[in-house]
Amino acid sequence: MPYANQFARWQLYLCVFLGCLPLLASATHIVGGHLEMKALGDKPGHFRISLVYCFDELQAWPAAANALIVIYRKQDNQLIDSLRIDNQTINGRPPVIFANEACATQAKMKISLVRYEGDVQLNPNTYTDPSGYYLAYQTCCRNGGITNIQRPNRAGYVYYLEFPPLIKDGKAVTNSSPAFGTLDGEYICINKPFRFNFNASDTDGDQLRYSITTPLYGFQDANGNPYIRAAPYPEVQWIAGYGPDNTIPGNPPLSINPQTGELSVTATKLGLFVFAIRVEEFRNGEKIGEIRRDYQFLVTDCPTAIPPTASIAIQNQPTGATEANLCEGKSAELQATVNKDWHYQWKINGSNITGATSPTITVTEPGEYSLETSLKNQCSQSQRSTKVTIKRNTSVLKLAVEGKLCSPTDKVTLKAPAGTSYSYIWYLDKQEQTNQTTALFTTSQPGHYTALVKDPAGCVSHTDTVTLSIRIPPQATITSSASALCQGDSVALQGGGGITYVWNLNNQVIPNALKATFYARQPGTYSVSVSDSAGCSATSQPISLSVVTKINVTLDSLKAICGTNGSPISLNGYPAGGVFAGIGTADSHFDPSKAGVGQHLITYTVKGVSACQSGSASRYVAVNAVPSVTLPPELSTSKGGTVDLRPVLTSQPVHSQWQPTTYLTDPTQPITQATGVDNDISYTLQIEDAEGCRAEATVHVVVRQRIGIPDAFTPNGDGVNEVWELKGIDAYPEAELTIYNRWGQIIFYTNGGYSQPFNGIFNGQKLPDGAYTYTLKPTPKQAQNINGVVLLIR
């Protein structure tokens, strides 16, 4: 920390504990004021701190040579630093200018400004708290005649300013506080509308919001002496009926525009009223700082006398003109109505101009000028003139261009803004064209053109620069999507080479055909005219379209195919010369073995020289699965017996036929019976499905001797029914018999006849009484087994 700041901090601690009367002058002299903080921009943390007092000169004590400013952290009100700034107006305080000087004198209103300033280098690494920091300066006291607060002559001041951290998210933060403009002296006439510009500016472009708030009181000891301390600061105590929303009673009361900072009121009560304006600073929607300015207004009963409205004339401008351009380095004279009994006060942008108190003013800066007049030798109401706007003549005049250089023989006319008694100097490639002195310049030369235009007042304006070049003519092209026009169809013609297009048919412009693509629907000779960005144009070579008849492409229908084992079938398409495509196609044939079962799309395509002579046709061909029918090779029955004929089918047939029909109950049904069969016979079943696909199967029915199968036998050793005897089984030498116990275990099996009958013994052990299941297959070819149960009884 610099030595000066170390000394200031040592003094600050003394102030906190011992009081600061030696450093702060105290009197009922302070009208208002504020703090400002300006980033100097040369390095981070380098600021100029300013403190502005508004002094009542009729009551003022000598201002101190310096002021002690303290810096606190907002989050916890921790003291961070302090500095002393010097009085810059110690040799003379500039006055606050009152437009109505006579009334200000009569009301004993004489205010001056005291300004303290000092540059300080803050360490950015010390100021990183996101909540920010604040400057504070405390003093005493206010004007004793204030109407709206309690004990005004004992009410202190706190000058307060908030600022953001100097480093945030690892990046340096650049910011200056809002800065108030020049303060004008004003008073308020009771029951008269009053407006006052109280706005501030922000060099960083941050958003400012204005509000009226309660002034801060500060801290005082038992003797009324102010001392330094961190926030929160006590506020002044309003007299009953007053407050931030009613600092000056009126209809309406004092208010401020939150966006512009303009104060307005129509006061209804006389008195001296104090208030504070808070200006909050926002960046990207986040508040980053604020400043406060305390001030006071006198509401008085103004006299009824009022001077006439003064008129303002602008030198070298028509009578009644309210706007004029100011040339660089030139001045303009504003002349008001002259009256020796008037007091004049000129304003720029609503603020008084110091020393501008005569009927005439010479201005060198742009802005909005106005004049406030009042009676010189007596207090009167003020009268404001019409506003006059003086603009800086920095505009660049625009040259107009007529024509284009599409060839060396073309000409272009350049036009500068014309005016009475204007003079012109033209330049081509920075060389003065001495023979060109009018607003028009016609040329066929390429190059860079500009002009100087001088008006009767001697103001010289520059025009913009126009570059002329001889353009390469556009290359107009036309392409066609087809060489012939199909009857009833269209052909897309595509133009190229320009940015605008006009289509022609047989050398005649086609109405409304202005796009790069044109769809031709009639025969003839077409061309397109194009223009480029400079307006240069060209026409394409013509293209002719004739009408041809569109062919009709067909493909013969295709019958469904049963199975994939058939031979390839021929495909027939018209007209000849086309190509067949699809799964299973080869040349002009369709092979079901390659396509497989299913619906297959076959396409026949003919490609001609134009769309009309091209086309395609499609058909579906069905390759259906062949139905299957399965019968056992042999069925047997006894003489005169019945046989069930039950084929296994993969689909439901629509037609069925058994051959021969002998013994059959219904030879047209797939499932039927053969009854009363006396002799061996073979049957063939033919079926047909809905797609016409057929299949057949054959079964041989054999008439065999009947087998006698008893229901029980008694192997008890009495010599009767000792074995399970099957009568007639000898006729079946290949018979197969299997017997199971109740748990499904095989207890007897024979294959190749029944020469050793079942005797009720298994593995040398007698089987217990009970029911035993059996399966008998008389012959290997017989599909049907004989199943049943035999009882073993001992």
C-alpha cells in the first residue's frame, strides 16, 4: 500500500475511536452532493475519486483542504482501505447558474460547487468479493431551513457509492460509476408544472435506473459531531406526511422517470425540500453499482410578471428555421430578440451555459439549444424559447449512378446532390477533373469517382466513392431436361449466367416468365435473356422443342405358379426392346426356382430418347407353395372290418377325390372311412388348393386275420390261463408287442412274432396283480397300433 494510504488508514482509525472534527468542517451550509469513481483506463485498479459538494454560499464555512474517503466490503462491512482527496476549488468555487438571476437573488439563493479529487491505485487482487464494495464520506450539516425533515441543521450527510469487484471469474472488471452532468440552479413556482434534468451518464454503456430515496443521516456523537463508521447508515427522519413518495407535496408530487432521470412536480406547498436520487447501474441484467446525489429545491410563490417569448434566428438560415448544420471548424451564431430589460440564459441540452447571458451566442458544438428569459431588474416568471438544433455536418453525401458500362462505348452519369449556388470538384482515381464543375458527370471511363460539394456557407462535404468498371458481359446459357416435348407434358428449361431472367418463345417475350427455370409446354424455339448485377445483359443460343407422341408400355399378365420346380416362363412386354427386372428374371424369362415362394414384382422398362418414348409397366407373379398330403404306406383291418382314412394336409383343399371309391363312405372328402373291407385294396387321394395347385398320396389297406386279445389271464399255477394268449397272432410273424407297468416301465417286449407269450414274470420275479398297458403293432407297415389294458390276476 502506498505511504499516503497507510497514513490515511492510521488517521481513519483515530477518527473511528476519537472523532474527526479536525478533518471535517461543520455548518448548516450543504445543499447536496455526490461521489464519483472513474476508471482511468491505463491499468487495472487505477481510479480517479471525486467528491462534489453543493455549498450554500450565504451560510458556508471555508471548505476543508482535503476529504477522507473510506472503502468497505459490502458482504461484511469490513474496512478495506481509505484515501484522502484534495480540494480542487480551494482558490475559487464555481457558481451554480440560475437562469432567473433576479428571483434567485431575491430568494437569497447562491450556491457554489466544491470539488475534491484524487487518483488512487487499488490492488485488483484485494477486490474480488462478488458482492462488491462501497465508498463513503460523512460530514455535517444540512441547511437549517429545510421543511420536510426533522432537525435539519443537525442532520448529517453520507456520500455513498457502490462498485463491483475488480476481478470476477478470474477476469478483470472495467467499470466507472455513473457521472452526473452539470448542475443548474432552479427553484419551483408553486402550482406550476416543473421539470428538471437530473440524469447521469455511463461511459461503459451500462443501464441506469433512477429512483427517489431517503437521504442518509450518518453517525454523530453526543455532541452532534459526525464520525466515520461502516454501513448500515441511519436515514434522516421525515416530518409526518413526508417520505420518498412525497418529498415535495404536489399534484402530482415529486417523481422521477426511472429511465431518463427527469424530475417532475406540480408543487402545492411552499418551503425548502430535500431529497436523494439513487442511480443504480446494471450490466447484463445484474446490478453492479449505485451512486446517490442529495439535493434540495425551494418552492416559492412566483410573481405573475412574465416576459414575452423570445424568438431565435440562426445566422444564414431562413426565418423560422429550427435546425442547421455546423461545418467542421466553423461556428454558428444564434440571435435572440433583444430587450434591455430582459435577463438571458442560454442552455445546451437543457443545461445552463456558463457566461451565456446575452441575446447573441456563438456556438461551435452540436446540440439542442434553447433560451430562458426573465426580467432583469425584478423577479418574474421565466419564459423558454423554441429549441434550436445544431448538427455537426459529418455526413457523407451519396452519389447516384445512372447507366452501366457493359462495353467500352457505354456511358454512365454520376449525380451529386444538387443545390442553389453549390460548387463541385470531381475526382477520378484521386485526380481532379478540371472540366467537371456541375452536379452531373457523364463518363465512359472505368475508375474510382468521388466529389467535393461546397455549399453557400462554405461547408465542404465529401461524397462516397463510386467504382465504375467495364463489365464482362454475362454468358447466357440454356439447358433442357429433354430434347423433345411430350404431348400434354412439359420440359424444364434451365437458364444460367445472370441474376435476372426473361424467357422468349419464337423471339417473343413470354409474359411473367422471369425465373431461372421455365417449364415449356408448347413446341417452338426458346431462348433466355439474362442480366448481371450491373444490369449488363445477354441472350442465350436458341433451343428448339418438337412434340412427340407418348408410348404406352404394357406387360402381359402372369399366371400363378405352383411350386418352384417348374420350368421358367416367358415374359412378354410391349413395345419390344425393353428390359425386364425383378427377382427371378433373366432376359425375357421368369424362373420360379430362383425367385422362391411369394409375390414377385416384375417390371418392364423401355428407355427412349425422350420421356415420351420411355415408360414402364409392372405385374406381380405369384409362386405358390405346393400343397402336401401324407398317408401311411399301409393300413390293416380284419375281413369285413372298417379302416379310417385320415391324411395329413398342409392346407385345406378346395377339391378332394379318392380312387377307387370301393368301400368308401364319401370319396370327395379328404377324411373318410372304408367299411366292410373284404379284400386288400390300394387308395389314392388327389387334392387341389385354392390356387389350383395339386398333390396326391396312396395307402394300401391289407385284410388280415383278426387277433383275439383277452382282457385278463391268471398265472396262479392251476394250469388254466397261465399265459396271456393272443389267438391269431401267428398270422403276424413280424408283430411287435410292448407291455408296461403302472409306472411306465417296460416289463415285456417282443419283436418278430409272439412265440413266447407273456407269463406274468419279469426279471425272474412274479409280477403283482394289476392292470398292465400294452401296445401291439401287428406289422411294421401298419400305421395304427392296437392299444389296451390286460389284467393280471393270481
